[in-house]
Amino acid sequence: MTEDVVKRLGYLTLGTRLKRLGERLQSQTQVLLEGAAIDLPASYFPFLAALDRLGPLRVGELTEAIGVSQPAVTRVLEKLADEGLVRSRQHADDRRVRTVALSRSGRQLVSRARRAAWPVIAAAVADACEGSAGSLLGQLTALEEALEATPLTVRARRLRAQGRANALP
């Protein structure tokens, strides 16, 4: 069997490892959604859930709520609008500002997903996390907060100054 280089390199390839894990979670979540007769990409559900939870949002607010780029939000919103799941409205004061909300179909889909798919997806992911040392969600939160407080560039500069930036596992 070929060595898993990404796993072996540890912190050096953590971003790649997290992306790989995210892709695996997305594809397995997709299977669960399809099993619940929900034919929509798993990657769209954070958008639908945010609009359901927070109500109508400006595109910038939705970008902030989900934590992805504005162009990515715009692309997904266009696809959701094509599916009839969201509706947008331009502000009368500033035509550049759009507010997006779930349509009736979007609310119905979220309601169905909340009953038929989301609980089992959450339980399955929690089950997969069982046996991990400590809380995975807590560890991810701590990592996100640490990177927000001190970006990798600042950390790398500090480690170079300390002579500790050149060691690979």
C-alpha cells in the first residue's frame, strides 16, 4: 500500500488534509441526502440553513455567516434561484445591494431536510468522531480562532526567527 504522504507530513499539509476530509464528508453526506430523496448538492445546505436560521440576508451578510468568498456565495445563490429555492430583492436605496431569502419551495425543502436528512447526517458524523481524543469540533474551533488571531504568515515569521521553521517530520 502506498504511504499517505499528506497524513505523514502532519501540520505541513493540514490544509490539504482538512480539504480531503471535507470532500469525503461532502460526498458521503450527498449519499445520505439522495437516500432521503433530496436531490441537491450537499454544499448548498449551509446556505439554505443560514437563510432558514437567520432569515433574509444581504449577500455580504450571507458571506460572513457561512465564511466563504462573495463570488462563491453569488454562484451558489444563482443556482439556488434557478432551482426556485431562494428569491432576491434589490434595495430601493442602493440597487447594488441584494437581500436574499428562502422561497416557499426553499422553506419546504429545508423543513423536509431537517426532518428526513439532517438529524441522521449529524448523528453519523458524530458517530464517526467518537473515540477521537478530545472534541473534534472543539479542536477545529480552537484552530479557526488561533488562525484568525495569528495567521500562518505571522507564525512562520516568528518560527523562522526562533530557528524552528525548517524541521519536517
